[in-house]
Amino acid sequence: MKIFKFFKILISIIFFLNISTINADENLIPLSKLIKQQNLKTEKGKLNYLSVFSIQCGSLFKAINKVIPNNNILLASYNLQEGALITRIMIQKGTEQRKIKKNTEREILIMTRQYLKLLEENNKINGDFIEGSEIITNDQKMCKKFVPRFYRFLKNNNFTIKK
């Protein structure tokens, strides 16, 4: 009887952990879906794409660096976040730069917390921060492909990339 009760409690715990993981996924739009929502036909659309992707990738890398410290990921996160701010300022023609910076930092903080929550829950369930979570592994792959393109954009616009 005690074994049956133990299994019932264990199954309930696993169920609730999976529900919270699903809820964390709902807050994040996977980059594979996000790219389909972007209008890459106009200059402003391309800048918006760079901004949105750099915020999401920078947030993902920042969250990964918090659980698996890595200097390369930290630098990529920093460069992406600074690039997102620069891109936002370019989109809005530099008006109210303090407000743009504050809003961008807020978005990065919120998204980093979402990714961090997802990483931690994935670690509890699968014993690994990244493996086992489709959204994290796919977003990480897309971000690794995105970073060189974004760095070229920054260099072409005379922005310094930290190494």
C-alpha cells in the first residue's frame, strides 16, 4: 500500500513539473516560428528581425551562461544585447534613447528569466540544462547560426564587438 501511495505522489509531481515546463514554453516563441513572422522585405523589417533575434539569442545565451558559465557565451550574450539596443535605436531614429534602452533591458531581463526557468526545469526533469528541451536546443542552434550574420551587420555599421 505504501509503494502504491509513493508512486501516486511521484506521478503527480512529474505531472506538475511537466505542466510548468509547458507553461514556460508558452511564454517563449521558438525562433523557428519567430523568423516566419518577420517581414524581411523592407529595411525596417530587416532591422526589426535583427533586433528581435538578438534580444532572444542574447537572453538565451545569458541564461545558459548563468547555469553553465562560459566566457564565449557571455561575450556573445553581451554583444547581442548591445546590438539589440543599437538596432532599436536605428529603427526608432534615435528618439528617446534612454527609454529605448530601458525597454530593451526590460525585455532582455524578462526573456532571460523565462529561458532560465526553462533551463532549470529541464535540468530537474532530464538531468541536463539543454538536452531534452526542444525549444532550447533548436533556439541554441539557430542562435549559433545567427551570431556571425549579426556580427557582420555590427562591423559593417562600425560598432565594436567585444572579444
